[in-house]
Amino acid sequence: MIEANVGNVERLVRLALGILMFSWAWSQSGMNAVDWFVLLVSIALVLNGVFSRCYLWYVLEINT
């Protein structure tokens, strides 16, 4: 398991964007492929914000 590599400000930004994107995608009446993609990305952002871990940052060796 990787250690936390996302700072507090970035966590809040990821959480806020994830919640907004999730709300938007979920509110669409007929969900198409783009809406499903946005929904998956929003879930990833929320999980990154909650657990302070970003696997992309880990691979790129970035620590905020």
C-alpha cells in the first residue's frame, strides 16, 4: 500500500470536484458513455480525496 501523497488543499479540491462531477453525471436523464466516464472519474477523485492517495502521482513520483 502506498503512503499518502496528496496534500490537504489538493484533497479538498479533488473532493469538491468529485462531488460536483458526480452530482452532474447522476442528474442526467439519459446517461451516455460520456456521462458514465465522468461518473467513474468523479468516484476516483472522491476516493483520492478521502484516502489522500493518488496512484498516478505515485507512478510519476509526485508528492504534494
